[in-house]
Amino acid sequence: MGDRILLVDGQSTERLTAEGVSQRLRGAEGSQVTLTISRNGGNPRSVIITRARMEVPTVEYALKTVGNRPIGYIRLIEFNAHAAEQMEEAIQSLLAEGVEGLC
């Protein structure tokens, strides 16, 4: 079953979607939020967490062998301020691994 967020800063999450809960969790970097959680259906407990900036990768890449040739596969998930640098890192990493082509 895992962890279940029951309250965010004292407000129930019962009728919220995952996106609704996510919106309540967001806030200024360094600010705190109190979560009341239940682990595996157990007794609820409160935890205070400090919000931090999260960098979500926008590029995924992998090296695959196709017909005995190393091919680099790159997937751009989302355009954002860091997409270009993450694409550059993916290309450089794959080239360093000896890819013969990119897809």
C-alpha cells in the first residue's frame, strides 16, 4: 500500500487528485510544510519537511546495440530552460561511449 498523505498543513487530501495534492506541496524554497501520513494503513504521523528546488530531468538517453552497431537514443521529454544543456550532456556522453549514430 505504501505511504498515503492524509493532510497537508492540516488540510485534508481526501477529495484531491494527485495534482491537487502536488499543488499544495509546492511553495517557496526553504519554507516548511507539515504532512500527516499513514504508512501501509498504520497510525497517522506528522512530519515537517522543508521545500527545496527540484530539477526534473527533461532528457533521457541510452546506448543500444542495433545490428551490432552502437546507437544512442535520446528522448526530449519537455522543453524548458535546461533542455539545451541536458541535450548537450546526453550527446557528449553518448559520443564518449562510442556511438555510431543518434536516434
